[in-house]
Amino acid sequence: MYKTLSFDELTKIKTSFFSNLKSIYEKEGYDYFKQFLKKINDGVIDEVLYCSGAEVYFRICFKPDCVEIIDEKQAIKLVVDDETANKIHNHLKKKLSNTGKKNIANTLLGRFSQENMKNYLWKHFLVYDIETIWNIQDLTQTKFMIGYVIDSSDFEKGQSPKYKYVSRQNLDKFVKYLIEYNGYIVGYNNISFDNPVIVYNSSFEKKKEILKKINEKSIDLFEVYRKIFWKRIWLNVVATNIVGVSKTLSSWAEGSQLLKLYDETGNQQALTKVKNYCKNDVKMTLTILLYLLFQWKISYQWKEFELKPENIIKLWMFKNKNNKKNNDLGFFKHYSDNYYS
């Protein structure tokens, strides 16, 4: 028999209800509680169970007019309507910000600002991300709008690395910089998306040759995770779980709509939102990279692998992108089967 409590009652007593819910929500990698509920339900599931070993410790039940969240160990039930879902979202957001994970990104960025990164990748690297008005039928017709880049080679100039803005007007200059760059070009899905978009939006001829040259010195963290875990894992999921940084917009589609608004009306507020979103994506990608380099581990949910530094480039580089032999894990030492949190 469960004791049904309201949200306000639950926040006033000492229980592990919200800690357990936070743990589940955090590992799913979502920023919005309603989005999380919609994803796990997907319109066809009546009940989702969360287990520790063979024991069910948490249960989420989907009713026609509400959701019931049940803590089995404490026999507590919370009935969730739209208003309560919003309260839970704000409560979990506050709890997540207090877990210490937010400090991981700051710690990594602090080390990045203080240390010569050649010690980690044997040469300099840059991390970049772009925002576009996407043409779903033809990637070559996708319209580049803005980008941000952070470059470890700024150390050579006695500067602290900073986020540099790439506009449509200076895109050719940026592509030329990548062509001549003596280091690694890092992104998340950059080999399949960002790199071709910037090349095909440039005014250069021989685009296929240029794209090949840029791809050959690219490190694609999306491909790293895909190769190791054999699934497509998107940036927000990885960054939220590993370094506690999440996207600032609900989806890429929201960013694309804001860019369309800016493109058609010149709305500067829409552009500012997308600039912040893009810069934050660079931060997410950079902190994931730094976590891998400083910790020499790669993690996702319950699996964690220890990196072997001498083989890291061999696994990450574009020339191995199409290597489908089932030996990718040969470059890694299995580290733990414990659930990663």
C-alpha cells in the first residue's frame, strides 16, 4: 500500500524520493521533465520500472489523465499533473546544479586555460560548432549561418583561449584557416555535418578535395562514441552525463527556427539566443574532449572504458571512420561494469 503525498508535502519531509528521481532523470540526459516523461512513455507504454539488480526501486505509471511516480522502497506515490510536472522540473534543475557536476566543466576549462595542450594530443587542436538553416533533402544546400571556435594554439601567441565568432562574411577565411591548420579539428558529428556544410557554403572551388583535407585531420567525438558503444549518442546526452553541461535550447529545430526568424526579419534577439546556444555547444564538446584527455576514460551509462593514450589518435581519426571490424575495443581496456553517475 502506497502513501500518496503532494509535491509540497514531499519537499518538506526527509526522503530519497527526489534523489532517486534525479538519478534516473540525469542518466536519461534530458533538460525538461515533461520531455523526459514523453520520451519514456512514447504513447504506448503503461508502466516503466527501474531496478537495482532484481529489485524494483522506482516505478512510473502512465494514466489517462496523469502520471504516477512511485518510490517502491519507501512506498511513496506522487500523482503528477501539468502543474506538478513544472514544479518537479524546477526542483530537479536546482538539485542537479548542486550535485557538483557543474564544477567538473569549470575545473576542466581551468586546466585548459593553464596548461599547454600539446601535452595531451601531441599537437594543438581547435573545437568548433556551427548553426544552420538545415535543408533536410540536400546537405550541400544547408545554409551556414554562424559558428564558434576555440583554439588551443592561442597559447603560442601568449593569449588565453577564447570563443571566436564565425559569421557568413568571414566563412571563407575560417575554411582557409582549417585547410592550413597544423593540428586537429575537433567537433561532434563534424565529419558528417559541420565540415561539409562550411565547405559547401564557401566560395572555394574543388570542394571535395578541400573537404577531404579537412576531414583527414578531424577528430569526431560522435564517431568515438559510436565506435565504442555501437550506437548513435547525441551531444546533449554525453555532456549532461559526463560534465554536467546541457544545451540552452530545447532542440536543434528551435535553433533553426530562430535563425529563420533572424534571416527573414533581422531579429537580433533571436540571433543572440542562437549565438549563446552555439557557443555552449562548443563548450560541451570541448569539456567532453578534456574529460577524455585528463581522465583517460570514456563513459556512457553503466559502461566505462579506460583509454590507452598511445592508440587514441589511431582510433579517433577520420581515416578509420569506415573501419567496421569488430576490434575497436582492442584499443581500450575495460574499466568497470558499474553504473556511471
